[in-house]
Amino acid sequence: MTEVAVHFSRDEIDAQVAASALRADGLHPRLVRDDAMLGVAGTLSIGRFAVLVPADEARRAREVLQEPEREQPEENVVLRAAIIAGGLLALLLAAALLTGR
């Protein structure tokens, strides 16, 4: 049976969550360590983990794990102008303090 990696994560919890989502959809994931681990026996391991599924389940697994498309946040022009004005004021005050005025 050929397996395909469909998800990589930096910690075990994220990998377990991804594998659980796949199991909930009737797929058959397997979690493997993808590099040298820095964890200690009996504690959470850190490092890179891969979630594998049988090759014939790969397309469906990728669909399940795909994050929903996020909406672009609206630009707040007033807030941006206030931040720029505050930054300019801070620069002017700093310049005045440095020149002794």
C-alpha cells in the first residue's frame, strides 16, 4: 500500500487534529515523525510531523484539510491615518528633544 503525505505540522497536537478530521471523514490517516524529535518520552514531542493517507485517499484528504477561504479585512483608513500622524508627531518630538529645543 502506497501512502502519501497530505499534511505537515510543527507539533504533535496540530498533526493529531488533522488526523482526527480525516478519521471523522472516514479516511485512514497515519501520523509519523518527519525529522529528529526534540521531545522527551512521556511528554509532547516537538518537531515536524507528517500525516499520511493511502494514495487512493489523498485527493479527498486534501479537500478535508483545506482551510476555508478567508475574507480580506476591510481597510480602516481613519486608523491608518491616525497611526501615521502619531508616528510623525513622535519623530518631530524626538527631533526637538535631540536638538535641545
